[in-house]
Amino acid sequence: MSEEQKWLESRESEKKAKVGDWVTVKTVGLTERYVVESIEGDFYTVIQKEGTYTHRLTLDKNKVRKL
């Protein structure tokens, strides 16, 4: 494996969100930040809390971008 491939793989792993990371959702109308609550396969469960209100979404990994 070349140095360039190793570097690309390390960059890719840095882009993946982990539980507890802040993310944005790539969906029209949702502009706020969310926290990754859990990851099940290719699906991320993200959560946003405002006071006692909790907004929870389960999204494909392609709809989530790490901040």
C-alpha cells in the first residue's frame, strides 16, 4: 500500500462521525447542529435538544456531515 493510499484512508476515517460528534444534516430545511447518538450499520441516529424538547432523526450516512 502506497503512502498516498494510507493518507487517503486516514483522511476518510477522520471524516466519519462517531458517537458524540457534532454533525449537520444535509436535508433541505434542517440547518441546525445535531449530536450523533448511535450508529447502526449505515444509519446514524442524531439528536437535538432544546429545553425539554428532543428532536431525533435516523439518517443514512450520506445525509450526515461531521463538523
